[in-house]
Amino acid sequence: MFSLVSGQGLAGDNVILTINGKMTGSSPLNLSRAKLEAIGGATIATTTPWHDGVITFEGVPLSKLMEKVGANGKTAFVVALNDYATEIPPSDFSDHGVILELKQNGRYVDVADKGPLFVIYPYDDKPELKSEVYFSRSAWRVRTITIE
């Protein structure tokens, strides 16, 4: 299980994601980029409606993150820094290999480029993912995930 992160210190130690709600252990759980990267990573190379050409996205598999925090709800409410909110069924995470992106084309992403966290589906892998349903679930500048 994770320990809480203070949000002080080096850039990699700053809190960039809070997870709360129905999960094992302490809630809320504040995670730094370093804590997220320690979970393990995955890569998706795909086109999106928000970028030109194929982009290589690297990040944490959301199924693995949810397992690590012991999430046990039926919905993940994702809220961005600009208060955009979307609901994602956790089954999407394992069924589609969704990641919480930290890097694009090998570099960390900042707020100006839709970072530091972006929900990414492998759109090019499955034609059904190229729809408004899945595009609307792809929040960028993610700040909070609440499991209900």
C-alpha cells in the first residue's frame, strides 16, 4: 500500500493526483509522479482528436493503479484541474488497456500540453473506441479520481 505524500520537495515528489472513495486503506491518497511511476508503466501509440499524427503515450495502466489502491467501486469519477469531470466504468481500464499518461513522445507533459496526467485509450486498436463516449472519458489535466 502507498504512504501519503506531503507535496513538498523535488518536482517528482509533488502531489499530482489524489484518489479517494471506495478503496482499501487511507482516503484520500495523494500520489506524486514518482509514486505513480513506481507502479509500472505501459505505452500506447495512437492518434487522438487532440493531436496531429500518431503520438506515443507512456503512463500507468489504470487497471494496475486501481488494483494497487484496492479500488472497489463501480464508477471512477475523474476531475481535471479546470473542473472538467467525467465518469468511467472501471471495466474500461482492464477491457481496453487505458493508461493515465505521464509522458508524450518520451517527455513529461506539463499543464500547458494537457498534463501532467491524461486518460488515454488505445483508439487505433479498436474502432469502437473512436466515439464521443470514449473521447469524453479521456480527461486531461487530471487531478482527482473518486471511486464510488
